[in-house]
Amino acid sequence: MPKPPVFRYSTDPKSGNPIIYTILGPKEILNTPALNKGAAFPTDERENLGLEGLLPDEIASLDEQVERAYSQYCAEKGNLEKNAFMQSMLDQNEVLYYRLLTTHMEEMLPIVYTPTEGEAIENYSHMFRRPRGSFLTLRNKGQIGRLLRDALPERTNLIVVTDSEEILGIGDQGVGGIFISVAKLALYTGLAGVNPLRVLPVVLDVGTDNEQLLNDKLYPGWRHKRVRGEEYFAFVDEFVQAVKTHAPGAMLHWEDFGRENARILLDKYQHQLCTFNDDMQGTGVITLAAVQAALKAIGSKIKDQRIVIFGAGTAGTGIADAIAYSDPSVSVEDARRQIWLVDKQGLLTWDMDDLTLYQKPYARPPNEIQDFLSTSNKPDKQSLNLLETIYLARPTILIGTSTRPSSFTEEIVDAMVKSGADRPIIFPLSNPTRLCEATPSDLLKWTHGRALVTTGSPFDPVDINGKRIVISEANNAFAYPGIGLGCIAVKATRCTEGMLRAAAGAIVDMVPDDAGDGLLPKISESRAVSFAVAVAVARAAKEEGVATVVEGKVEDVVKSIVWEPEYKPIVKVDTL
């Protein structure tokens, strides 16, 4: 049997306002982040809940608490310390955490998410204080249904799960990947208003191949080499079946799975439940939006572009897919012929025997390469590197997801311009910052300010030719929170390509008119962007017949489920 709830959100029968009923005692309330208000408990609640004598006399407002917490945050010296402070705040008082985060979102986003979250995950073994979420270890196979059931909150809307194999460009991080599930959910709430009481972060601990972790005596995860193959997929399937049984209707978000497994799992389950892979689909949506904004600025269309993507992993092929499916009037096959993928073995061609399932649709015919090499006096070469691919493809758009720093050299950019890209669109998207393919200042300098640039990590504006150019960050946080909120609002049974196209279109509609002001909205606009994305996704879900909530105006349906970081009255009861 599932554990009975200890508190419940409801509606006051007299006022019609939200109210929380709980059976917990005073100390338990103070130790429950969803209920704790700290010094903000009003007098009547202190009396009713038995909190008198457990709190200072002065009653603080939420705004005063935010002011105090922000002062403490600013006193932390480094970004990792600030991240730890925010984690601690989340574990103490959820309402205060989210009010603090939404009040200072632009400043705090790089702290609670990329790039600092990657550093926090790398240090998880030494930062671990309090567990949050569900830790499902392969040793627990056969019991996953019971363990997940016991961990799920009431009326679960959303689960973010990772197996931690490819975390934020830093690779296999074992059980520490739970931090990315927690961080993703924090932004679902902070940026879109997804109710934090109806979500669950999960890590599937299938071991790790990270020797540093295995040899660390403080590592808290399963000390075992990463399990792969049939046993791995059976374990993941047990988890998915448990989700379908115990959280029917919940959206399942896959995060930072290995490049091959990510595609296999999405392909297998996307027609069974509402599921979404942020590394492929979220990255695809936000990059597609930035591409469309750049093309809008120069008066061109995506069907007229030639695109080289350097880095053909989960993110790179996810972007390729988003572009290939972006225009329903163009066949996917034709759209794919506009895209050249370059990975560690060079430009991908049909005759390579190490292509993944998701790379194969974009592989080029070998004769295309040989014809080029024969005219370049290199007949004995078997593949093309990035520079040679630029000469072959003559791209108008160059996108980097390679995690190879400084790989977009001046020679490569110059070759792109000489091949006909008068206003080259160049997106070095690898993160964290140290892995970026090129800096915006270099790209703009090499192209005399004509490049249209978006990055995967935050960069300062660039001054060139007497103008300040804002560099937008292609942060998935603009995409996935709104996609999730839209799916939850109409209780979508699937997350379709049409819904993802709608999400990208909604983001483009909020981009500044002047490309010099950025190719994506500002972080300060993220809450409004997420709402617009949610409405577009929900509307597309209804149009495609995958919404189960079909009554009412879409905007009103979405607005009705948005959670705001505000204290609700709490009443002690004997039973729920």
C-alpha cells in the first residue's frame, strides 16, 4: 500500500481560497519544506499548529524573508557556494526558495542550472547532505514499482529521470545525476509555475564507469561498473511500467542519458505515454527558435539554408531533427539533405560502420565525398574534417555541439564566408563555457560584425563597429518548462512533433525585433515566455487529438494550474 499523505492542498469551503490541511506535529511541519514558513507563520497558525515557543516572536513577511535570504546568498563567495546555499534553501522552505529564485532569476539561473550545476554534480559525493527525490538502484530490480509508488507525491504531474551517463558535457556522474533532475524540476516551477508538490526527481543508479567516483570512499552511489545491454533496458522498462501504473497521465522527462540509449528509449516509449527528452527535443526546440529568429532578421527561410552541425551526439542530432521537422510543407527526407553532420570520425557517410541509429538518416552518400576529394587532389582520404566539410557544403548555418573548445577557428569561419555566407549564422552551443567552440567576440571580429551568434553558455555583450551586440544563450530553460506546463494543463497523452514546432514558434514570437538585441528573449522574460510556450503546446495538443482536457479556453486552462510561490493558510486536522 502507498504511504498515506500527511498534508493535502484543498479549497477553503467558506472563502474558496487555497488551503493546506495537515496531520503533522509542529516540529514535523518546520522540517517539511513544502509547509515550513519559518518566521512568517502568522499568530493564528502558530497557535493552531503548536508552533508557539519554536519560532522567534517577530512575524516576518515573505518579502522580508526574501530580502534576508538574498543578503545571505550574496555573502557566499563563490558560485559553488551559492549553489549549495540555494540547495539548502530548497530543502528548508520551498515557497521562499521559489520566490527568491523568481525575484532574481537572471542572476541566479547560471547558479542553480548550467554552468554551476555541472560543478555541483561533480562534487555531489562531497556536498551530499539530504536526499531529495527517488534513488532507484539496479540492485532493486523487481521492486521498482513499490519503491516508486512510495516516493511519488499525490497526483503526480511530472517526473524527471536520469541515468547520469552524459551530464552537461562532463560525462558519467553516477548517482550525482540526481542533482540535474532536481535542478530541472526547480526551473519547471521557477520558470513555468509547475506545482512543485506534484513532481518527482529520479536517478536510475545503474553503476558508473567514472573511476574517480568508484575510487572515492565518500561516493554514495552503487559502487559498480555501469550495467549495459539487455539487463539495463529491462531495468529501465521496469521503471517505465511502474510510472504508467502508479503515475498514469504524468509526463516523463528523460535527462542526460547516453547518446545511444537516449534515442532508443525515446523511440520505444514516445508512443506509450507523454514523454520528452530534453537533450534532444528541448535543445532542438530552442536552437530551432534561434535559427528562425536569425533567418527572420535577414529575411530568409530555413528551406533555403545549408546547415553543418559539428558534434553528432544527442544534442546535435536533436537539433538536426528539429530542423528537419520544422516545415511541414517540406518532406523530412528533403530537409535532411540540407544538413551535414560532422563527428569524431569526420563527415558522416553511409559506408561508416559505427553510425548510431539517429545518425544514419543524416549520413551523406560516399560518392559525394569522393567527388569532392578527387577535385581537391586528396583522392586517398576516406573522410572530411570540419574545414573540408565547410568547403563541400558551403553552409549558411554552422552549429557546434562538439564539446571541443576553440574548434570554430578563424580559418573555418573565413571559409564559410568565402563560400557565400554573407550573414553567417554561427551557434557555438557546447557548455559549460570552457567547452565552447568559439567566443562571440572572436566570431564577430572575424566577420566584421556580420555573424548572427547564439551560444550555449552565458556571454557578455560584444561591442563592435560602434554597436553593442547582445549574445543570447540558447538555454533549454526557455523551452522545456513551457512544454511541460502545456502538456500537464491539457493532460496530453503524447508529446508530438507538432507540439514541439509550436513551442519553437511561440519563442520566436517573443524575440526582440532588432537582432542586435539578441536572437532569443531575455531571461527576465522567461516566465512570460514559458506561459506563451505552454499555451502554444496545449493548443497544438488539442489540434492533434492528444489532449484529454478539451473544454475551456486554452489560456484559461493553462493559467488555472500555474503555481505561484505564496504562502497558503495551514490548518491542523486529525485525519485527511
